[in-house]
Amino acid sequence: MTTSSARRRHLASSPFKPDPEPVIEQFEVGDMVTHDSYGMGRVVGVEAHAVTVDFGTQTVRLTSPFHKLSVL
């Protein structure tokens, strides 16, 4: 069984509303963040689809979407 992250096409004749566009959070270098597994940290690098966060004991590169990461 394989799953695809591709969005399903919405037909104009469908009685259902289309799925909302996912909001991808934007981070800047220096932002204080919290992660469900790693705890509190500071953003030290930003790329197009990833951020690098220093959590004190380790530095971790997290890729988008950032489900477990939030800005403080």
C-alpha cells in the first residue's frame, strides 16, 4: 500500500467544498520555537522547505510541513 501526498483534484460539479490550502508556517533566523519531541530551541538556519533549529543539546534540520514545530 502506497500513499501519495498529492492533492486530489476538485471537480466543479462536486457538491462538496474543496479542501483548504495548507498554511505553511514561515520562520526567521533567531525565532524561539518549541517542538513536541525536542523541546525549546532557536532557529539558526532557514531554507525553502526546511529549518535548522538549535535545541541546546543538538542541532536538528526539520523539513516542511512543520506539524510539531511552533513559534513562541
